[in-house]
Amino acid sequence: MKDSMKPESLMMSYGYKPELSEGAIKCPIFLTSTFVFKNAEEGKAFFELAYGKRDKLPGEEMGLIYSRINNPDLEILENRLRLWDKADDCAVFESGMSAISTVLMEFLEPGQVLLYSSPTYGGTDHFINHFLPKYGIHSLGFKSGMSKNDIIKLVEDAGYADKVALMHIETPANPTNALIDIEMCREIADHFSTSDKKVLVGVDNTYMGPLWQHPLQLGADIVMYSATKYIGGHSDLIAGAVLGNAEIMHRVKVLRTFLGNMASPHTGWMLMRSLETLKIRMEQQQRNAIEVANFLKSHKKITKLNYLGLIQPDAPDYKIYKKQYDGPGAMISFEIKGGEKEAFKFLNSLRLIRLAVSLGGTESLAEHPRSMTHAGVDENHAESIGVTHSLVRLSIGLENSDDLITDVKQALEEVRISENVIV
């Protein structure tokens, strides 16, 4: 019966057996570093699986060993998270960046090439362009709007046709909401794959959360989240998640074991709590974002508005949007006439919306990507990918939409546009 139920119905109970925890209706926090084996043979068998020394036998389950390897709070959380994306398995990390960096380190080797969409989150961009080169891993960025043939030619002209090992996509892009066609990227990855090497496609799905986009169903091999955002949803924890098929997740979990960057039992318990309200939170945030975006679209001090719900049918991205997304989401970015001075004036004038980085929480947040989340992106590169000095990013929360619009309206009224500003 449960196999036919929606994920939101299973978030309260899936994977948890109350009889193993004194009948407690909610999973307790298992604050223990280690677990007792029934006998030495059982301990040996558990470690063989944990260290990847052998495959599971038919019907065999991975037992509890040590909280760096596994813990009931993480296992139950991972079982529930995988339901949203219909994944074989899930691994939860101590942060979104630890999830992303673990994937990049596991599936890239010296001499290989990472093909990635740009813009991407500032921390990811920095890791790709400043950390990976230290280990002889090359990268090549491509932009939204490039065709399949454009990207293939880009790779071939760079001399990387036989070196691409992984594609990393962020769609919608942070902070411009630019779209990347996941199915197209699957075709590109297959083009560069050989009988000896499959090029993998990984998608950072943080902006859409588990609700509005399902990359694994569109041809991706790996989906990644900063679970701090919509999955956590309350701005009170830091976490990340990776999902995929059994073979890929085995590799991810083995490396996680040795890097030691898994989430804590307490974080796992908090995320289980958050999953119970994920759908209703995200749906309300989306409803609010639609109202705010509709207010902004005709404002005379806004030169460019980036919101999925306002993509027009004649726009190049419209087909991608209709094919790939179940909703427009709750992330908005826009350019204010002028530059950093005018953007800062707007941000400093907000009264209800908080000036802080991050996104996906219950409260609405505003930030200036160029000087904050994307401060580590090279100046010329930032300009070329649309992360300008006049760009502001909004994460819409659960407040009353009329109050949010009132706050945005009064903050924009405080912005003074000089007559010599060129728009």
C-alpha cells in the first residue's frame, strides 16, 4: 500500500519502526558514537560492506557500526529523502558544499575535465576554478542558451573531447535563474562517453528543492542539494545531500566514510522534522513569490527581472521550463537601475525582508550576489554571466504576500536614480 502513496504522506513514518525505540512516535536522536555487535562475525560482515570489500548478499542489510559510517537518524532520513527523487539511495552531508565537493572528488581524476554550467553558486565556482586545478583537474564552463552542438564544439576546440568525465549543472542558475536543459546535457554526456568510460551528469537542485524539479527522471545520474535550504527550511541547520543509483551512491558513501563529512545525528533528526512540512512550506513560498514577481515586473526602477513564472512562450527557455519544472519556485532576482549604490540602498531600506545570504527558509531573505555569495567569482567572469553590481536576489518565505510587496515597494521608493545613469 505504501508504495502507491505520495512522498508527503510518508514523511511522518517511512523507514521508522517504533517498536525498536520503546514505542516512541517520533524517531529519537541517537547520540551514540558506536554500536554493539551481536558477535565478531557480524562486525566483520558489517565492515566488509562499509569498506566496499564485497557486495551485499541477497536479503542482507547493512548493520550499524559507528556514527561516522551510519546512524539510525541518518539512515531513516536518507530513506525518506530518496522518495522525492525516486532514487535508489541517498547520502546526507554536513553541508551542501561537502556534498558537492565529495561528488567532484570521487568522479574526477587528474587529467580529466569537468564540464559545468555557469553561473553556478559562488562556493562551487571557487572549488571548481581554484581547488580542482591543484590536483590536475581541468574545467570548462558553458552558458545557458548554448545549443548541444555549441557545447560539443566548445569541448572539441579546447582539445578535451576524450577527457570529459563529469558534467555539473546548476539549473536554475544561482542567482540569475538561467535554465539548462538536463536532457540535452544527458545527450552531450553520452556523446563523450565510451565503452570504457561513462560521462556522468550531476545536477545541483538546491534552487528547486525536491518538489519542483526531478533531475534523475530527466537523465541525470546524480542530484545534489544544500539541504540547509528548502529541505531544512528553517534557517537553523547546515546540511547537504546526494542522491543517485545504487552503484553511484556506494562510491559516494565510501568516500564520505573516509572524509568523515556526514551529518550529525542531531542534524538528521532536525531534517526529518523539516521533511514533514516540506511540501506545504514550498507551495506557500511559491504562491508568495508569484505575487511578488507580478508586482516587480512592471516597476520602473527594475531593468531586468528573473523569475521562472514570467518566462514568455516565445522565449528560448520556455520549452525547457515547461518540460523540466513542476512550478516556478520561490527565487527571484532583478537588476535595479544604477549599480551597487542603488542596490545597497534598496537592501538597506527593507524592513520585513531580512538582509542575509542563504535561501529556502521560512523567512524572506535578500542579498547582493556580486559582493556576497559570489564574491569569490572573478570580476570579468561575473559580469559575463549576469552577476552584475545592480543585481539583487530574493528568497521568498512564508510571510503574508501583501506585506512582502509593501516592503519591496517602500524599499524601491527609497532608491534615487541619478539622471545620468545609463540603463
